Amino acid sequence: MVTTRAPEDAYTAEPFVPEEAHSLPTLRRAAAQCKGCPLHQNATQTVFGAGNKDARVMLIGEQPGDQEDRQGKPFVGPAGHLLDRALEEAGLNPADAYVTNAVKHFKFTQAEPRKRRIHKQPTLREMTACGPWLAAELAIVEPELIVILGATAGKALLGSSFRVTQVRGTVLEEEIHGRRERLVPTVHPSSVLRAQDDKDRKAAYRGLVSDLEVAAHALS
């Protein structure tokens, strides 16, 4: 039997997003059934956003990691713990935020079934396919500010020309999924963990906190 696969430019989550979704629990239940792109095939589960539905700030990362995929919650791994600490140092309460990812399924490579799963960057088409979920989250939460965590999340929101190093720590105003949004880009917390030595890691962490302080000031 030959199985045909839709071309990548046909990937979209739109058919799975409820037309009248007025709550995050409704969206979360629907997202669990999403097959809008091939990433659902190997992931353990959909990892939807979490946090305060009345949040003033929404933090958007790239995609779930290994621990997030296993637990079904965003930012519960080492990068998430580091992000919480940085938010607190910057004067933002993690409990008051809403956190999500541009892509809701974990994309990875794995040499053998029992080997560690290695993060693989999603393509722009895969991020675009997942866009309807992010648009629905924005419409319900209606944050005052979006914090973009990393280059991939920035490209998902602002296009392939986005460069986090050029605009990090600044307040941008852009049209995102039909809404005029204020955004503060910064690095993804996982990049801090990947720093080569302790000195570089401390500098990268201070840079993250400094960018988040800009976000806190924008909300004051």
C-alpha cells in the first residue's frame, strides 16, 4: 500500500482549531488531537501553553524539549527553571505569566530507540502550520506584552529575516496574527545553558535578565 503525503506548504493546524474557542481548556483539548503537520507522529503528546489566562505578559519559545514532551507542560525542564529565576530577578512573577511555544510538538533526532533524543529545529513551514494555535492563544489571553524567547520563535512571529541579536532588549510594535502587539525579544534560556564555560554562562544569564528588565519596565 502506498501512502501519499500532503506537500509541506499544505501543513496547517487550522482544521483542528475550534471555530468558537473561548477558553484555554477548550483549545488545549482540541490541540491534543492536532495532526496539522508530521511532527505529531513522533512526539509523545501535544504540549500546549500554560499559565495565567489574564496574564499581562506572554512568553513564546520555540518548541517543547524532551522533558516538556514527556510531561505535557511547557518550560518544565532545565531551561524553564532558569527562565523562572531570570523572570524573578527582573521583577516579573512567573506565576503571573502565560508561557507557550511557537510549535506544540517536540521535533528531535534519535540514533537508536534508547538513545537520548536530540532537539532538532523546526522548519519555517512547520512553525507556520502551528500558527493558528498561537493566534487562538493570543486572542484569549490578550497580553499587554509578548516576550520572544530566541531566534526561532522570532521567525515564527515576524518572518525569516528576524535576527534576535539585532533587536534583543528593545520594545517592538508589530502586527501579529491580526493584533497590534508590543514585543521584547531576547535569547532562549537554553542558549544560556549551552554556554561553554561558567564565565560565559554568567554573562549570558545577565544578558537575559537585562532583556527581561526591559519587559518589566514596559509593563510598569
